[in-house]
Amino acid sequence: MAASQNQQRTIRTTAHHRISQLNDHLPSMPNTQTIHVPHLGGIDAAYQMPHPYDASKPTLCLVNSFTTSSELYQSQYANKQLTDAMNLISIELLGHGQTRTKATNWTYWDTAIMNLQVLEKLGMTGQGKKCFVLGTSQGGWITVRMALLGPHVVSTQIQNRTKQLAGERASKLISECRNDRSPASSP
């Protein structure tokens, strides 16, 4: 029995040491900040910007794909020509990256509302200011919803590698929004 306990202790110590070694080699946490917005009873939305906001430049909001975070756009953050021309912000989706909420269920609509609230709270929209939104894959579904919910906020939405909504489903979605009814649940 004593040998078995010693073996277990040795295994635990070795495992703890190995985990510590691995943690020393992990990349640092992404360069995100958080902002609290009221949707869903409160969301701490994580976002990343390569440079401080400059009101004299247009803004591009980048919406990441499924299972990714704002780190997806590192090459865009590093592109001096792009960052000299416009503000870049990537807001991490509900259930992704460092974004947190106590809500246990949400839809693409909820993420779109959160994104619009973040942009407004950061002063990037409102008073005639609009932004461009670009969604990658699943993020494209969210940018469509952002444009439908916030035409006063979104000037142009761009989809990157996003499957198009099926004809009938897209027509129903647009009709529901135009008729001011609650949107159908997300695909």
C-alpha cells in the first residue's frame, strides 16, 4: 500500500512539473480589453485594437469565425498600410475568446446586439458616425444581423468565406426584420 501511495505521489509531482514546463512555453494571453454592455443582463465583451481609436479615420469592425478569437486578425493588425488608413477593432463573439456572460443561451442576434453596443459605448458610432463590418465565416452571419439591426451604425457589411443564407430562409429573415417582429432563432 505504501509503495502505491508513493507511486501516486511521484506521478502527481511529475505531472505537476510537466504542466508547469508546458505553461512556460504557451503564448501570452491575447491583447484584449473588456467593456461591459447591458445585453443579456450584462456581458463583459472582449475586444482587440492594434492602435487607439482615431475619430478622424473610418472604422472596420472584424467579426471572427467559429472557435476562434480576435487573434484571427493578427495579420491585419500588423498591416501598417491598413492601420494607417482606418481603425480596426475585433470584438470576440459570445462563447469565444475572453467574452463572458452569465447567460447560458444566446443566438447570432445576441452577438450582433452586443457588438453594436460595444461600438456605441466605445464612441465609434453615433452622431452620424458609421462603421464597416467584416465577418469571417460564422462572423458573416453576425455582420448581416448587425446591418439589419443597426443601419444607423453599419455603413457596409462584408462577408469573408461565409455561406450564403438559403433563398427562402433569407427572405423570411429580411421580412421579419422589416416588419419589426422578433427575429427567428439563428441557424
